[in-house]
Amino acid sequence: MKPKLALCLFCILLFALNISCESKQDSFFAASLSAGEPLIVLSGGGTATSVNTSISLYDIRGNFLRILADYASVNSRPRGLAPYDPFHFIVAINGNARLDKVSLFGEVTPFASDANFAGNIFGMTRDGDGNFYVVESNTIEKFSPTGVRVPISGTAPYIPTTLGACVLSTPHGVIINAEGHLVAVSSGNSRLKIYDISESNPTCVDTHTYTGTQIWDIVQHPNGYMYFVAQATAALYRVNVDGTDMELLYDYSPNTLNPGAIAVLPDGNLLVALHSTTVPRVDLFDPEGNMLQEGFITGTLTFQANSILIMGGQ
């Protein structure tokens, strides 16, 4: 189905479900869908009665649209996000560990679970074949495009804590880099690990230590660089696709602001979410590390956002 036709049908469904466009937020939502604009998804914010339990939606200008899901009632925390199709994404859930599929309308359905998937859940990414990679404690689990754990049998995770020279120590962010490798970053040892996942058995390609940074989340930029945020130094950095030549781009002050999530927008600018307990916000940067807007998105729903996902427009 052509994208414009799909969007039109999606908007028809919007009205067929009697979703009102009278409020400002719903008007933004309908306008964004009709225009085919990218949307911003945040996981892990707070609501009036809960913290780190919600998934919220924003338009490309940072305007709040709606809360898509709140996991407070089931004592769970949404963390990693990865796209599924133009209108759905997958979220990794900490607490009763599992993967859920969430629509831009807020419909939540189970996607994947496994008895061996039960640790502390953090970041997630998807490769070009539609497989999902999820941080579970000091390991990385893999799920097929249909939600089947890989390997299908056995208790061992897809990537163990130690694989060659690559050692996971409290990892959070994972991405697929421009070379098709899986990249994971660990706050416990301030390391970036690069894995070859082209074969059935992954291997360690390289590892880099950025001493004292407490690297937290990472993103691959279309310009070829990888950008990451670190909490001990409260800073934004960029490195080459192979992890070399780390460059400090922006240093937050005070260093208690703790940047904890990063994403790249279709225009190449960067979103950085803070884990500060007093300054909940998402800032906007250009690729050179110049802050374009402090508080591009603000409010309690940005409180300690675990992951940022851009839906559409890329």
C-alpha cells in the first residue's frame, strides 16, 4: 500500500473510532498524521500518580499529543523502543519482562515473552531483517520479527556477559551502526562494544573504553558518526562508526543533569533527554553539539525518559 493512501486510511480510522479532534492535543495528533509528519515517542516518563511508567507521544515540533500507555497499574516500566511498522512500535518492559506492541492510537498487545527473558530490561534496537535486540541485565537477548526468542532452545542469551574482549557491565543503549554491527554501551565500565551479528553466532569485533564517562545511550547518525550521552560527565559526545576518536561536543553544568537518552531527528538534529530529578526535559542539539533549544520538550512525562523513538520521516 502506498504511504499516502495508508495515511489517508489511518485518518479515516481515527474518525471512525470517534476520537475527538476538538482538543488542542488531538488537533495536533490528527494534523501530524494527515501530513505524514514524523512523531516522537518517549518511554519512562511520569504521570500525576506514577513515575517511569508511561509512554507519551509528541509531534515533530515537541508539542504533546497524548499518553499512549501507562504501566503503573501492572507495576512495570517501559524502557527500550524500536519501530515495528509505520503505525506501531515495540517496547521492552521491565517488571514481568516482555515485549509489547503499541500503536500510535495507544492500543497495547503482547508481542514476545519467554521464561528465559526475565532480567533487568533496558535498551532495544532492530536490525535490517526485523530482528529485535534487547538488553537484559548484563546480556543481550534476540527476538525474531515474529517475537520468537533466538536461540529457540536453551537458556543462554544471544550475547552473554563476556564474548571475547567484549564485556557487558550494566549496559543500557544498543543500536545497529552504519556497518550493520550491533553496538552496546555499558555504564558500569564506560565501554562501547561492537558485535558482528551477520552469522548465527555473534562475535566481538572491538571494544573501546571511555574512562570515567559512564556512557549511557547511543545513536547512529546519517552523517556516519555515532553520538552518545554519558552520565558521570553529563556530556554529549560523538565517535567514528568504529568507536575511535571520541570528541566532546557539549558539557552540561551542573553535572547532576545526567543525560540518559538520545535520538536523531530526520533533519539531522539530536534530541537528548535528561535524567535529572529536578529538571525534567528533552533538549535539542545540532550535529556539532550546539544547543538549539533547551527544553524542546518539557514536563513530568519527560522525567527520566529511558528511550526516544522517532516514528516516520526517515
